[in-house]
Amino acid sequence: MPDNKSEKKEIKKNKEGLDSKKVELINKVSPSFCLAKWTQVTIDLMHGTNHSCHHPKRHVIPLEEIKKNPAALHNTAFKKEVRKEMLEGQRPSECHYCWNIEDTPGAHYSDRLIKSLDPWSYPYLDKVLESGFENDYSPHYLEVMFDNACNFACSYCLADISSSVKKEMKEFGPYPVFHKHHRMEDPEWKPKFNPRENPYTNAFWEWLPEIWENLHVLRVTGGEPLLSKHTFRLLEYAVEHPQKNLTMAINSNLSVEKERLKKFIENLQTIKKARALNSFELYVSVDTHGEQAEYIRQGMDYNIFFHNLQSFLESKVCDRIIIMGTFNILSIPSFGKLYSDVSALKREYPELILDLSYLREPEYLRANIIDQNLLGPLKETLKEMKMDENFSSHEVNKLERIVHWLALKPPAEETSLLRSDFFGFINEYDKRYKKDFLKTFPELKEFYITCKKERFLRATKDTP
């Protein structure tokens, strides 16, 4: 996680543009009230978990609850208790991220308020208050993961999200790092049912007609959604049940076989022709350029990815295509080349958007443990981007925020531990995937040597 100073800077940026009168009305309900607990939900059907904000840990949806009521996919007894606490002005312990921000000296807007003012939340304030905490509430923003089938094993991913990572971890076990749980399955979420007869998936299809007309956004994540039959079933459902207020979005690595991509495009063409949705958005992922991007995301072919991306842009089946870049240490050396490739595409396809965020976990891949002398090319890329009329101020600000964050170094002891873990992870990662870090990242050779020294010093220090 970034240090407090960087978090404060982000909060100040987030604060810009929030309507103070609306904020006042939210706080008038209670100083701990958050509309997201009613209006928003992320459901992992593979493991039977949900949460209504990305900050709290997902909680298990009791099977006995969905057997009685499929709406419990969102409206669990646990969540209703949290809603009750919020309405009564108590602070739910799972929301500590926001309380930490709100307790920081000065006037800071936490995500509690930012999420409450989202367009799928604030207009429903009266409806939510009328519903209270005991009644079921139909979400307006739904994110769903049908399963974890994935043909990629990204360096920062988890066994619970990617079947490829799950296979790796089952074969090799944990990495030689301080936090050995990374990439491992969470035992708390281990499914207690036959995946072929998933009761959570059955409940979802039973519940969907009930909430369909209330949805503003429906986003499918994975795994790789295009490997799931349920994704295509959902696209067919949209054609059969037009919802003119709904924006549907799908995350994809755009690297599945040609027939699946062809079928996907055909489904989207049918949706567009039928005007079945308000809009459709495609989210794709790449973190840097070429061979270095392929190292980060095992299974990726950079050239095929960009070929498929261009095919989707040419097809005009998406209202927006968003490139999600998870900025980490390994993004740094070739990021300027990725910027150039994206800029070239944006000249012809302005609907293409670059959305950057910095990696927080695993901490040993965080970009801010890098040596500052390696950041010169990245700062030059930021200068170019600021002068590039193809990029919006929002896109530029995302990279600028990352550059500013990189200047805020973690404490020395923490940096030492993370660099030691970086060396341990990279060496093991190379063995498992038959890679060569130094050959792929020659620009990071000196940093690699520094991390190797940290590993040696910590091993010596910890030896009795």
C-alpha cells in the first residue's frame, strides 16, 4: 500500500468536483452512511462471495440464504447488519479504509462519499432510505465473475481469479517471499459444492430478471470472461430483453482463440443492430510494451493482442474500449513504447482510452521500490503525453499521479524487505516459466543486483 502522504494527495484530487450540498445530504443521514452498500455489488459466483466496495474483504454468501432467496447474492444477512450500523451512525469495522481517511487531519472526502455520489447511487437516495436495512435492494451497479477460467498467469494475479495461476500454485506451492499467501487460494473461499452444479450461478440466473430493469451498469470480470459460456448467455439475454438504460462491460485479455473472438463480435453486432443496450464497453489489459509485457502476463502475445484490439476498434461494436494498465516495477523500462503504440491507435480511434492505476499488491512488485535514477524515461513520456492532443486530461492525470507517487519512497526497512522479496519472486518465477529476467529487462540489471544484495543481507541477518 502507498504511504499516507500519497493517499492524502489522491484524496485531494478525488475531492475536486464533488457537490458539497449532496455531500451534506449524505452525511445528514449519518456520518457513516454509504449508498454503495445498497446500490453496488461485486459477486464472485465461483467462490460464492460478494462485497459492495473494493476496499472491504469479500464475505461468503451463505448457501442457506440463496436457497431461500436468490436476492441474497447481494442482500446477505451480514450486509444488512452493516447497513443497519450505517443508518444508525455506527462505523462498520470492514470500512476502516474510509475511516482512516476521514480521521486524517484536514477536510478529506473518502470513497464513502465519492461512491455515494456516483450516478447509479445518489439519484436513489430516497429509495434507499425507504428500503431501510431489512428489505432487499436491487443493485444499480453489478460486477459479476462467473468463474476463474483463464489462459493467462499474470505475475500479480491470484489462484482464486485465474485457473492458470491456480494450476501453478498447486504444482509448485508458495513463493519464497515474506507474505507467502500471495497467489495462493484463500481457504476461506474454497467452494463447498460441485462447480458443475454451482448453486450461486443458478441463483444468479434466477435473480437476474428481477434486477434487470434497475441496472445501470453490468460488468463481467474473470478469469477470462470469453472462456465462460455464461458470458455468451448474458449477451443473448440482452438481445432477448432490451434494456435501454444499461451499460454492459466485459473485461478481456483479447487472447482467446479466433472462433471465440469472432462469436463475441457477432454477438455485439446483434446487440448494436437491435439497440438492445444503452452502450457497450470493452476493458482490455496491458501493462507495458512487447516482450516485457509478455513477461508480466504469461500467455500473452503482444502483437496478437494489438492486432485483436485493432480489429475490435475497426468493427465499431464497442462504444468505448478502455486499456487498463496495472503499473508495476516491470512496466517502467518500456512504458514509453506502449504509450507510442496507444497514441498511434488513438489518432484513428478516439474512443480508445488509456486508464492507468498503480499496483498495490503484491507489494514486492510495487513500482515505488525502484531506484529513482530509472524514472527519467517515464518522466519524458509524461511530458510527451501532456503535449499529445489525443489524450484527455483525465488520462494524463492518471500517469502524472503515478509519477508523483513514485517519488514517495517507503521507509528504508520496508524497502529492504520488498526488494529482497522481489529478488526471491523473480528467480522463482523464471524457474517456473522458463524465463530470463536479465535478458528480458536489461535496463533493470543494476536494480536486480541491488535486490540480490538485500536478499543476501537479510538472510545473513536472520541466521542465528
